[in-house]
Amino acid sequence: MTGMLAALGAMPHSATAQTVTLRPARPQRKVLLLGAGISSLMAAFELEQAGYVCEILEASHRAGGRCMTLRSGDIVDEIGNRQVCRFDDDPTLYFNAGPSRIPHEHATVLGYCQRLGVPLETSVNLNPAAWLQFDAFNGGQRMRQKQYIADARGFMAELTQKGLDDAWLDAELGESDRDLLRQFLRSYGDLGAGDRYRGSTRSGYSSGGLVAPGVLRDTTALKDLLKADFWRMGMHFAESSLQSAVLQPVGGMDRIVSAVTARLRSKPRLHSVVVGIDVQPDGVEVQYRERGELRRTRADYCLSAIPAQLLLGVDNNFSADYRRLLAGRPRGKLSRLGLQMRERFWEAEGIYGGISWTGQDITQIMYPSGGFGGRKGVLVGAYILSGEINDRWVNLTSDERIERALQQGEKLHPGYRSYFESGVSVAWHRMNHMLGCTATGSDPGTAAALRAPFGRHYLIGDQVANYGGWLEASVLSALAALQDLDAKEVEAA
Amino acid sequence: MKPVFFAVLVGVLLGRSAQAADDAAMLEDLVYCLVCHGYEAQGNPSVGGPSLIGIEDWYLNAALAAYRSGSRGGYAAAMDMQAAARQLPESEMPRVRTLLSLLSGSVDQGAAVADAATLQRGKLAWAQHCASCHGADGEGNEAMAAPALRRLNDWYLQAAWQAYVDGGRGANGGPAAAQMAQLARSLPASVDIAAVVAFLKQAR
Ligand SMILES: Cc1cc2nc3c(=O)[nH]c(=O)nc-3n(C[C@H](O)[C@H](O)[C@H](O)COP(=O)(O)OP(=O)(O)OC[C@H]3O[C@@H](n4cnc5c(N)ncnc54)[C@H](O)[C@@H]3O)c2cc1C
């Protein structure tokens, strides 16, 4: 228990796979799982292995929750923006509307992929050949990230070299290390004669290079580099858990959902909206409406992945304190948009996977990390992280969002619109049965208090983790609940 | 768990008459209203959807029309509701009313109770500034286009009041909304709205 909870607290830097070993269940012990998110599904998988009877209730038309991959014919149940995905009927043309990346440190999820036989491939997360584009920088023109990064590092190294103070160096480093530091800076910034930065092959040549002699690109002045907000986010985003390489299931993130569901004896009951939770001394009783009809069920324990913001609308007998904690969870906002393009034109620009960053509302364009050299492809045409932009974006119709994405994409890829075939958009803060998503990072005290079981009811999902917004956090929360449940069972036996 | 709620729905829906099947199908379609307003329409403070229990037909129509046209205003909560209203064809209104009549939860008010002095202050302020339009006990008055307020959640009353004061609500609305906004913005700061809300809570 301690190990697991510690891992939850320490997200995202837990690198060892957590497992849970449940003792064999007594006959007919039953667990209810509310909401078929990844946390519930993995919990059900473990519980069934140990002999528990499980029942999974899911409000929407599909299992998986935020772990959603859209393909031809799929429905997007966003309130006020219901859509059907009109991509070609081709399994390689998919769009991960929710999670798309599994960091190398998320060993528990990676472990489940292995156990469930979900094939993984690398996802090119960081691609210095991709573009950056900010209106206040470079006349609004796009620039390759590697060119920006080489110049930024070059000038920083030159500045540092100039500013090194001999007295400080002697005190801190001594003579031999002092020389090492100067060499480090030369290498770090690719400094030339006189420790000046005058451009670098790291930027890529403006012409020639392999056969004909290469011509270095002009440098961009440091004061201009500062004008691109690229350094605030895009330049460094891949230096924590999201480093390259990250992993992805071949064919879409929801392959994890289908693999675990296939192994379950009791499949999630869809269209079953939980409307009441009554926590009793020896079990939990739940009311739900399945296609409108009111039903009632009961189990020895209940694990709930229902988002906190919606759980408050479920009739319940939680304590006032517990309800206050639930009410304090913010409704996180995230939007993504998928575009089917008739040609993989970005590959002709030398971009194979990775992300371009822009100061426009779309924020990012993400390129597919599979199917290289094929004909068509699906881009993530917007992945909006800012709450302020998301507030505006959510109030556009999906057609308006697609129109803006095409307009803004034009600044990164001239002719962008001419490749467009079909698009689909998801604003998680307006999705039916979600109305928000867990934001990364939350108040540790609240998270810990929500993690503590309320009698035989456990709240699970990344919403109870210190570091939400990750599949790993969702799954670890479920395993922590199982460990506690197991201990309760031993006590009772 | 509310036994009344059970009896009504189990009786209506598990009877398996043709009518019951229709009702179930309707609840399935319209259940998205309850995602934001609480699954028994008791209100959901996290999403901001108020209780719809006991809402007057005329006000339900007026409110939905205002969201549909955009005249309710562009503040965040209104935009969530606008998306829902625009998804709902006007022809579905009778079904919405049936849906609401099938539910019999009670408004979710939270536990806090005000002291006697606060209640007295609220009562006086209510009589002086609000009762003329909203009725002596907050029961509403259709002739004044003023809805009942005592059936609403305390947190929603506060938020709705604030939306008028901030100008998000009422600015582009019809004469009724404009009148209420005018009142909210001209009310002396000494009037304690929290006390008025406390009074409404126990006027139910
Ligand atoms: C845009 C985006 C990008 C992300 N990127 C990544 C990434 O790259 N890598 C990563 O690891 N993670 C990522 N995440 C986070 C990841 O998606 C989540 O951590 C995880 O999917 C959450 O799973 P969960 O089980 O906690 O809950 P959810 O998936 O939220 O499941 C909750 C379920 O409850 C159901 N429900 C709601 N109300 C009721 C009710 N009344 N009755 C019954 N059921 C109900 C819902 O329909 C839903 O299925 C991303 C998330 C988003 C939105």
C-alpha cells in the first residue's frame, strides 16, 4: 500500500511497474465499478483474476472514457456538437482524441500493455525538424525548431562564456575544471573562434551539405529569439516524462481498452447512468438508469471513476466533508481536433512525427508516428492546453473549429487547406458524461483525502492522484484501492 | 436514497406498458439534461446547472428560448447551457416537461443554516426589495415574468445574482431580464444578498 501510494504521490517520476496481488476471493464476493474508464477496466481485470464477481456500469455509448480513439463512423457525444467521424474506413486513419503518449516512466501501464498483448511502437514526440511559428517572431514566418534551438543555445553559451568571472571560477572549480567548463560551453553552443557563436550545422544548411559544400544558415539575433513564446513551452516540453521516445499502441490508444475488455468476463454495461450511490456498512447499493429504465444493484464494494464534477449530481450519502472535497475539484479543460489529409504533405517537408508549435489558438500540430510513406494521414490539427483559449474554443461549432484550424495551419504549412478531407473535434469540458477532465497537478491534500475510501466506496481515476492527466495515475489509483480492499477482506475473513 | 423517487420511477418504468417503454426511451434521450443539472434534477454545483425541480412551465420555455437565441448572455455557465439548448429542438419541450415530472428528488441545498438575526435581515430585505415581483415567499409571479426563487439552490441564487450585477446577464435580454439586471445593479450595497438567500432557503 505505502509503495503504491507513494508512487501516486510521486507521479510522474515513478519508474517501476506496480502490481497488485489479491488473495483469492471468497465465494460470490462482488465489486461494482462505476464508469468504464481505464482505471475501472484494469481494476476489473485484476479482480476477476482473483475470483471476484464484477459489474461495470458505463453511462455513455462506449467504454474507455477519455481513452478514446476516433475512426470512421465513430460518434462524438459533445453536448451541442454531436458529430460522426467521417474519416475513410481505414484502420490506419485514426485520431487519438484523448491520450496519445505513454512515457517510458509509466511502467505500470506499459506492463499491462505487455500482459494484455497490446503491441507498442515509438511515438516521435520531439522532432526538431518540425516548425515553430509565432506572430511576433521572424515576421510571423515559420522556422525549423532545430534552427531556433541551435541559435538559442549558441548565444546562451557565448553569453555565459563572456560572463564567467575568473575569481568565481577559481573558487568554485580550480584550474583544470575551469578549462573543462569552457570546453563544455563550446560544445553546448557550438561556439566558433573567439568563443563567438556564428551559426551552426545544427541548424541545418541553407544549401548544400552532403555533396556540395554546405552553406550555414544566418543566425537570428538573441533579442529576436526571445520574442517567440516557443521557449516557454515547446522548446522544453519533452525534457521530463514526455521525452522522446514515448510509446503508443499500434493503431490507437483505445487498443488498450479493447484488449482489457476482451479479457473481462463481465463486459461494461453501456447506456447505464449511475444516479444514486448508497454506502452501507457492509456494501454499496447503486441505482442506475439503463436506457432510461431505473435499476438497482448491490455489491460488497464499489470503485467509482465517475468524474468528481458529475458525482456531485449523483444522489449519495457521502459526508458533507467528502462532498466539499468533490466540489473543490476544478473542471479541467482540454481540446483536440483531428484532420484527415489526402496526402502526407508534411513528410515531403521532412517531418516524420513530432509536433509543430504555434502561438495561434490551435497551439500544436501533431504528426502521425506511424504509416510513414503512406498516402493519407490524420493530423492532430489542434491540441489546446490553455484554459483561456479553451473557454473560447468550446463555444465554437465543430465546423467553426475546423475552419479556424485550417486557417491557422496555413501559417505552418502553406497550402494546408488544399489537403483537407474531413475533420472531427472534441472539447473535453463539453463532452457528455465528462464535462471536464483532470488537470495536471492538484492540491496534494485534497487528492489524498479523496483517495481515502469512504466506507466501502473508493473514488478512483487520475482525479485522486497528485499528478493527474495520465493513464498511469488512473491505473495506480485503482491498484491502490484494490490493495486496501484486499486488506479489508483479510480482516473480515 | 429517496424512496419516493424509487416508487415513481419503478412504478412508471418497470411496469413495461407501452407508455413506460416510451418514457424510458425519453429518459435515455434527455438524460444529458441531468448530467449537468444532477441526475434527479436536484442541481449540480460543480457544473453550475441549478435544480429544475418545480420549475414553472412558462419560465422553462422563456429560459430555454433565451439560451437558444443567445440573449441570456455570454458568461461561462450560460454558454454551457446554450450548447445544450441549441441541441434540443423546440418540438421536444413537452418531453422535457414530462421528464421533469417523472423525477421527484428534492433540491440539493447543502447543510449550512443561517442564524436568526441573518434570517430576519433577509426577510426584511426581501419584503422591501424583492417580494413585489417574486412574491411574498419567493413563489414567483408569472404576470411580472419573475420566476419562483425558493425552489432554487443557494449557490445558484448567488451566482445568478452575480451574473446580473456583473452585466453578463440581462444586457442583451428582453425587458424582463433588463429590469432585473437594472434592479440588481442599482440596489444599495448595504442590502445583504447572502441573508436574502438564507431567507429563501427556509421559505420553501
Ligand atoms: C486531451 C487529453 C490528452 C491526454 N493525453 C494523455 C497522454 O498522452 N498520456 C496519458 O497517459 N494520459 C493522457 N491523458 C489522461 C488520460 O486520458 C486519463 O488519465 C485517463 O484516460 C482517465 O481514466 P479514468 O479511468 O481516470 O477516468 P475516465 O476516462 O474519465 O472515465 C470516467 C468514466 O465515467 C463515465 N461516467 C460519467 N458519469 C457516469 C455515471 N453517472 N454513471 C456511469 N458512468 C459514468 C464516463 O462516461 C467515463 O467513461 C489525456 C487526457 C486528455 C483528455
